[in-house]
Amino acid sequence: MTVSKLAQGLRGSEIIKIAGEINELKRQGQNIANLTIGDFDSNIYPIPAELKEGIIAAYNDNQTNYPPADGMLNLRESVSSFLKNRYDLDYTPTQILISGGSRPLIYSIFLAVVDPGDKVVFPTPSWNNNHYCDLLGAKSVMIATRPENNFMPTADEIRPHLKGAALLALCSPLNPTGTMFAKKDLEEICDLVIAENKTRAAGEKPLYLLYDQIYSQLTFGAHEHFNPVSLRPELKDYTIFVDGSSKCFAATGVRVGWGFGPANVVNNMKAIVGHMGAWAPKAEQVAMSKFLANDTYVNNYLAQLKTNIQASLNTLHEGFQQLKAESFNVDSIEPMGAIYLTVKVDYTGKTTPDGVVLNNPADINFYLIKEAKVALVPFSAFGTDDDLAWFRVSVGAITLQDIQLMIPRIKEALGKLK
């Protein structure tokens, strides 16, 4: 039977394809260090104990009916206070939307401000912007970024593409790289958005800025998170934020995300998410509202989580830097935030011991899966060219010990290539 043109044109997830290879090897009894999933192993990184107890208590209290479509008022109040305390951002509960994680928020932003054929500007690598454009029939304008700038876009790279655009989609700390905007770089991009909106006629749709800061509480060392509205308050009418509990509290399965921004956009997002039925479960919302309101619980959990994630990222980074020092054609970028490390493994054109030529980064990845029992994700899964030999490495579902053990396996596997 014929299906819609949309369904025919949708591209599948490259990460799911890699997962299929991993699962097949696991069925054969092989132990694979899976660094592909942007998630946490809940046995390594459980959610906060107080949050878990609160969820159980809410279910025991029969908090199992429909929540309000825009989220429980007490949770939106807690999020409002959280934003003020953590970022000095002033958003009332009516400007906040709760949803089942961040995906419905991102999709509803696209649906609320982008029409079919509209131009959406975003850097590559980045997560899923290309797929949301496909769903809406929007025109993707993908800006290739450079390792020299930690794969973060610059104002000079963005400037030529903003005229007439409906949406600029940014993320920091960035999935898939784990890198972040420097203050000056983000300020320059903010100034571009302000300047572009001054050219729009009265009644003309403005250029909106989607700012995904879901990883903003997971930053390391001297690296500091910045957001557009704090840097340029005049952007408050044009910036829609994506945020939530999934990453900062290792609560990906709890499904409580929050978006916030100008009331006229957020109100339309509320209607869209309501029709999608993509709200977070009521018991989880009740528990999250109480957890967020307790700074001691939040601070203690974040301190421990950040310490452990940073230890894993640093160990992996140091391992790749040691391989680089030993003349292997690899590299890595210092971890700044999130749960990701950006690594280069440039062995395109090399031949495996059984005579197979590695034609592209996907081939390199599958070679490492089979030979080193290590799975990465090529940046091509995030919108870059297929020949870019950089990869995302996620440490949320692997122990520090397993990271230490896999570095020698990678070294041995790469040493076999001719």
C-alpha cells in the first residue's frame, strides 16, 4: 500500500542502525563497550533518591490521572524558581510548558514558528534538527562547523544565512560534541539575531531562536554556561528555551522536560503538545516539583553526578591524547559539558587484517565494534558529511573501569590496520 510522501521520505536513525549491529554481537555473547547512547545506565547513574521516593509516594497517593496539558502548576512554579535561582531568568509559570521530555518541546517549537518551506538555520553536527525540518517540509540550512572552534558555530558562519529565516536552532552544551559557546561567540550570534529582526516589517514573522540548554547543569572545570536572554535581554521576545530533568538528574526515563519563552509562542506550543498528548506523567511531575524546590537535594546530586561524569570524560580524553602522542591518527577535544567527548579516528583508506578497505567513518566504526569491542557514533549521524572522521562518545552508560579497559583494545585494533 502507498504511504504518505512524508513517510516515504523520512530518514531512519543512524544510531539505531549501529545499535542493531551491537545487539547482534551481544546475542552472540560478545561484550561491547557501547558509547553510542545519549543516555544513562540507571544502575551506574540512578536518579536522585529523593526524587525516586517522591515518585513512589505520588503513585501511592493515586496521582495517576491526567495532569493539566501545560503541566502541574506546582511544578511550573518550581521550574520558575529554579530558572531564577540558577540562571537569573524571570519566567512566570504561565510562560512555562511541561512535556514528556524535551523532544515534544523541540517539535512543538518547530510547529509553532515554522511553516512548510520556511528556512531553518542550524549548525552541524547537531541533534535531530534535520529530521524536524523533514517532518515540517522546512528548508534546512546546515552550517558546517570546524574542530578549530570546537564544532561550535560562529557569527561569521551564521551571518550569510539569516536573511528571511524563521528559526535559528542552537544548543549548548552541544549534543553531540560536549563543547560549549564561549561568551563572546554567543554574544556575537545574539547581535546577529537582533540585527536581523530589526529588518523585519511590522506584522512579519520574526526570526526566532531555539536555545536547547538541556545539559546546562553538567559543565566542568572553568567552563561556564551562557544563555542568549541573560546576555541580551532584548532577545526575550524571540528566544524559546528547551530544558528539563533528563540529563542533569540522569532522569531520561522519568520524562519531565520544560520549555519556556515568550507567552505568544509558548501558548501555541501548549495547544500543540496538548493535541499530541505528550505531557509528563502526573506522579513524576508531583515528585519533580518537590525535588526542584529543595536546593540541598539538587546541589548534592549534581555535585556527585558531575564528579563521576567528568572523571569518565577526562579518562577517555587522556587515553586518546596518549594514543595521539604515540603517533596514532586520533584526537579529542577537551570535555566541557554534557556526557559526550568528541574524538577523531581518521583511518579512512586503511585496510583491515582480513583485507577489507575502510572507506568511510562508518566502516571505521564497525571495524572498532568487531575488533575492539567499542562502539562510537560518526558525526554523519548528526548531519555532517559522510567523510568527516569525527565521532561522538557518550559515557553515561559505561563505568570508569570499562573506559580504562577499552583504551588498550582501541590501540591494538588501530595498530592492526595497514
